[in-house]
Amino acid sequence: MTKELVAKSFESIEHTYSSGFLADYEHMRGDLARLYSLAKENQWDGEHHPDIDWSTDVDPEKPFFPHEQAAIYGTEHWNKMTVKEQHRFGHEYMAWTLSQFLHGEQGALLATCQITDSVPNIDAKLYGSTQVVDEARHVEVYDRYLHKNLEIVYPVNHELKTLLDQILTDSRWDMKYLGMQILVEGLALAAFQMIRDTVQEPLIREITRMVMKDESRHVAFGVLSLQDYYGQLTEPEVKERVEFTYEASRLMRDRLLGRDVYEKLGMDVEACVELERHNELSLKFRQILFSKIVPNVKKLGLLTPDLRRGFEELGVIEYEHLPSSDDELYQPGGGLEEFADNRDGKSDVRMAS
Ligand SMILES: [Fe+2]
Ligand SMILES: [Fe+2]
């Protein structure tokens, strides 16, 4: 690493938060301790895993998704492109999407370092350290796929960067959890699920499948760590978290528009963004992204009448009855199903104040 390289690519984000050094150690027990064991057992190596075959011949000219899924498909903007240009569009859009995953993963890496450092609970610190490693591996595999296989990397989208900065600069440990573990991770988990289930290129499907195995633990970590603590918040404290959740949800909905791609390809940016905003399939896609967020926010007691109205406005309230991510861990295939019968629904160890 040289001074020139640091000056060129390093952005310093100033923040203040308290590191939490714990004077005593509670016994390891409860959901968080089980989650820590599960995380240790399920570590994987993206470089050498048998399911991730880096020798796969990825042809960026072949569609990653059926063209019909593009928001501009069938419009004048689509029809005037040659077949080659349509393939290029698919390639660029995939690179843009995965670039946002990559930057989000780096944000998660930094946020999880901060959470591990600041959280006042030993079980959460131990579990958090496994997530730091998880996020490093996620950065590694997306970085490699983008640079080696797609050969295009887009910069971080403005709205995503705004949210990441907000999470990284907030001095309160619980706001880092709420922003990263519940909102960003929840959205990513739903997005990964859709990619895994619909993408036609096998290497990125396998990468995404492996990343998802970790992400479901990450969201559950947020719920398990916050649920007791959030039951003790005052009314103004709840109000502030509800407002943050609503604003972040709006930001995330808006960030999912591929403005940067239309700009790069010299297309009619405003017309294409507008099409994407209102296209039925894109709208449904953006709503499904909230399928993990809404039940988890509800589990934390943040689904107040105000937030309910906000989620109704965003068209996502229908997800409130889905299981929360911590409950999913105890369902068949969740990893902790063998403990389902003697679960008390809480992390036994309370957060130090
Ligand atoms: Fe991740
Ligand atoms: Fe994650």
C-alpha cells in the first residue's frame, strides 16, 4: 500500500462511539450462544469451496436473466437497441447490481467491526467476530466475480452510501444494529434470494447461495440482540428509531433504480428511471425486498401506527405476518431446529446498560 494509493482510493469516515470492554463474563447460553456455535460450524472458503467453480466460463454476452424482466423491455428504449446492445445492457445492469452488493458487503464489514467493538454483551461480541469474517469473504467473492468475470465495477450508489455513512457515523451501538443488521442485511437477504432463484449463470448462482447461508444468521443476530433492549426504550427513543426505519426504507426503495446504467449507456435517463419506478415487475421486485424487514421490525416492537402507515404507503405491510429471522432459525432447515422445543424466545444474557 503506497501513499498515492491511499490518497486516491481511501475515504476517511469520521465517527465517535464507545468501545465496550466488559468487566465480567456471563455464562454462554441462550440463542446468541447457539448462533455463535452455528456460525463457527458453517464457515466456508470462497477460494476453494467445491460448489464455487472459478474455472466456469462466464459469458457476459449471454443474458443473466430473461430480457422480459428488464423494466424497459418492450418499450421504445428497448426496441431501438440492437440485439448486441440489449446483451450489453443486461451485462451492465448485472454489474451495477452486483457492485452495489459488493459495496454493501464492505459497509457490512465495517459496521460489524464497530458492532463487535461497541456492543455491551460478550455473546454478541463473540458472534459479531464471526460475522466480520463472513463479510470479508463476501467482499472477496463479489470483488473477484466482478473484476475477473464481468470486468466492470460501478461506484457505490449515492443513496446506499448515504445510508452506510449514517450507520457508520451514529455513535449508538443499537442504531448500527438497526441500520445494518435489520435493514440493510434484511434487504440484501431478500435480494440474494431472488438472484439465487432466477439467475441463469451458474457461478454467480452458487456464490449467492453460499453468501445467503451466512446472511440469514446475520439478520437473526440483529433481532436476537435488540429484542430485549428495545422492549425497554422510552417513547421518544422508539419514535426516533421508527423515523429512521421509515427514512432508510424509502432510501433503499429509491436506490434500486439503475440510473447509473442508463447514464453510462447514453440512454434517456429520466424516462428510463420513470419506467423503472412504475414498471409492475420492478415494483413487485422492490416490494419483495421488504419481506424480511417488516416481520423483524414488528418483532422488535417498532411497528407503531406511524410506521404501519409508512409501510402501507410503500406497499409492503402485507409481509408483517411472515416469520421473523430469529424464529426461522428454529424452523426445519434453519440450523437450530434441534433446539426448537426448549427455546424461550429470548437471548438469556441481558445487555449491560
Ligand atoms: Fe454479507
Ligand atoms: Fe451480512
